[in-house]
Amino acid sequence: MRRHPSRTRGDIVKRRTVIGGIGAAVAVPAIATFVNNEAMASGSESASATSSGALVFDKDAYTELTTTITTDAGDRSVTYHFYKAITYVTNPVDEKYQSLNVSVPVRIDGTAVDATRAPILFANSVGGYMPSSVADATGVGGAEMTGTPGGGAPTASASASASTGSGEVESGGNAQVDGQGGMVSNAKLGLAAGYVVVEPGARGRTLVDSSGTYYGTAPAAIVDLKAAVRYVRFNKGRIPGNTDRIVSSGTSAGGALSALLGASGDSPLYAKHLKALGAADASDAIFASGDWCPITDLEHADMAYEWNWGANKLGSGSLVDRTVSKELSTAFTEYQASLGLRAKGFGALTARNLDDYLLRTFLQPAATKYLKSLSETARSTYLAANTFITWADGKATFTWADFLTHVGARKKDTPAFDAFDLSAGENNLFGVGTTKARHFTLYSLRHEGSSSARLDSDLPEKLTLMNPMPFIAKRNPSRAKHWWIRVGTKDSDTSLSVVGNLAAGLEGLGDDVNAAMYWDSGHGANDDAADFIAWIAKVTGYRGYKK
């Protein structure tokens, strides 16, 4: 067992108590190979160790901190109780990552806060399916932010929107930026709104032990986050906040995991993994899910990418391999049809009308909203520089082809995710044992080997465990019913169809879906953070923190 060297069971907090734990042909797989309706309806099997008592939350094990958080409504002075590095399973593989922090507001601008029934914002900080630790955080929002504009982590600041200049988050980063290039922290904004904030760590794909074994590859990250949710729900009545109103959030790979948490709640498919960790005997279902630029549906992502960005050149000015791009794009047609998605005004969503669906449902409304926000002079200047947009009666219209030209260079070569040379992060995500990286699609596997090659036998199940779409397809009854989904229109880290299909699938189930795109924004964009915080209160029925 890997223990974090800097913290022991005897660490004292406020001299009151101790903290528990550490401070060729392209095959299109069936969408729900490992999900069956009977299992989904049966609920979660017990996945706890017999020592769940070791997971009891100690309400006295906190440090009281005060910080100033900048919000759209001005600066807020927030005093809160900070519970640091609580191990959330009884049999951790690596406590440095399998721990969480809890922040509970007690005073905001001098006003006492009763957070007993406040929503719980479950804010992960995963990026690139890399390891995420909160063990060294010194306060709320203290997990390391990666991929920030200019590279590296931002300067330490209590502000939830510290300006760093314009730009987007690098591929694999977990940070968020607003429309002015300022850093955004949902965790800090949530605390300033009176919410309880839980920040979980999770294992990631690059972790390797002394024997050379990779111990954070799929499905470790989602299993860890589910275990963390179980810890919170197991401690209902002990941990502050409403454990029946957990709202997750995440960006990039973290956004994918947030969506997966929402879609796969209480699925028995994870039971053996949770039992091995000694997860609490509780539900892992969440109430609502906030997902920014989710890098998900990975086994179909290469197809979707070429369908979307196949005509766009790389930053070098060269086109990607046209044969590979065409084969993948063609395969997407079959996959898209297999989803059986429909949308009002469009009927069945197919590869032939998906571009129009994205255009009219997300892209043109995003451009319209952006242009309306500008002064008349600024709008005229923008339209003069972007003549492909027709502006009439307060609405922006344009073609899909012109939109692609406007975006410009694509970020990734082809295949974008299952790289032929196994160099992509996702190849590492599906590594196993001492094998660092593997192919996880038949297309790439057979391109590099025999035309009859087959995926390793463990991969189909792992792919299902890392993808929200099968759980949506099987109408998981324990899924979240409220969704906030966002992506920038210039984000070519994955296909825009990923967000479109996710939203359409959930809307088809009758869920409450608030999905939108940010015009001209790139990866990691969060241009309406205040609206997300307000949305949490709306969907959870929270009426405020004042006593």
C-alpha cells in the first residue's frame, strides 16, 4: 500500500482531534456491450469493506480559514472550516490521490452561514486523465491547476477569477478560463455562494509503482470519484451539506468524469472495483452534473474528430493523412446512426444532419449571444472582420463550412486519440500492468498489425466503464437528472459532436439539460461561471445561506 510520507494518523488539527487518513475495416462497437437493463434497474450491490466505520467523518477535524473570493457581484470575505486530506476508502492503493478536502462556509461578509442543507459542489480537478491530488492544498480550490495560459500553474491566489491574460487551456489541462482570460475556480465561487465544497483526488494514468506496474489506468479515476461520492453520502448527517444534492463539476477529462458520474450512478458494473478499495456502503449517484469540454466517448472519438475537423489543416499548414481521415469519418456514419438519437426539429440525428443540428442548436446561438453582448461599434468591427457571418434581425447565421474555416487549425493529427504509435494520453489510459500503452480501437490496432487482430479481452468492459453514453442509452434510472454542459466553439481538443450527442441523449430521456457553447472560446472555457453557481441553487431548490 502506498502511503503519503508527509502525514500520519496522529496529525493534530486545532488540537481538537485527529484526521483520518492523509492530510483496416473500422469496426463500430455496440454502444452498450456491458450494460444490461436488469442490472441497471437492480441498483448497486454492496461494494464496501466490512470496516465502513473507519470512514466516519469527524466534524471537529478542521482548520478555520478566512479568504477573499472575487465574484461577479464583488469581493466576498469567506470564513470556512477546512477539512484536509481525508482518505475516502478503507483499503487505498495510494492515499495521496485517494483523499478529499471539504470546505464548509461559516461566515460570508460577516454574516453567519448555516450550511446544513446547502448543496454540495463536488469539484474534481482531473485533467488529461492524469493523477489528481488535493493532499497538499492549503485551502479551497487548492489543487494544482495545469495547462493554464502561458503554461504551468497560476500564481497562488484566493481569487476565483484572477486575470492571467487571454488564451485557452492547453490540451490535458484541468484549469478554466473566462472570456477575458481570467482563471475561474468553481470551488471558490461555490464556497462564496454558501455551498459546501468537496474536492476529491483520484488516481491517474501515469502512476507507476516500483515494479513498473501502472496503477492509475482505466477505470481507476472514475472508481475513485465514485468512492469519494460514497464517502460523502455514507456520512449523511455528519458531513455538512445536503448529501442528496451533490453537484459534480470538472473540465476536459475531468468534465468527462463528471458526466460519467452523472450517467452511471449506482451501476453495479463498478461493484468489484469499489469493493476492492473498501468504499463505503452507500450510493454513488449524484443529483446534477456540470461538464466542461468533456473528453469522452473515447472509443469513437477518432471517428468523430475526423467527421468534425477532417478538412481542417494542422497548425503547420499541412493536411492530415487523407485516407485515414476519410476512413474514420466514414465509420462515424455507422456509429452516429447506432446511437438512435433524435432532436426536435431535426428528427433522427445522423452524420448527414448532425452539422446542421450543431449549427442551429449551439453555434449560431453562441455567435448571436456574443455579438449582442458587444457595443454597436465593436459588433460592426467584428462583423467587418468576419464577413462569413450574416447579421440580421439580431441573429447570426453562417454555414458549417464557413464555421470550420473560421476555427482554423485543428489541434490533433489523425488518429487523434488512439495514435498509431501509442503516443496519445488515451493509449496510456488503457494501459495495463507493466504495459504503458495499448490500442483501444480496432482501427488503430489493425492498421499497425494484422487485419484480424482483436482487442485485448479486458478492453470492452473498461471502455464501457469510462463512457457515459452506454448508461444513457440504457436509461440508467439512477443517473443525474440535471445537466450543465459547456464547450468553446474553437475547442478542437475533441469533436463538437461529443457535447451535441451527450446533450441530445439526455434530452431524449427527459432530463433537464442546460447545454451551450461559448463563441470563439477554446479549451477550458467557462464564460458564464456565475450562471452555473446560480443554476445549482435553482435545480437544488436552495434558498440561500443566511440563518
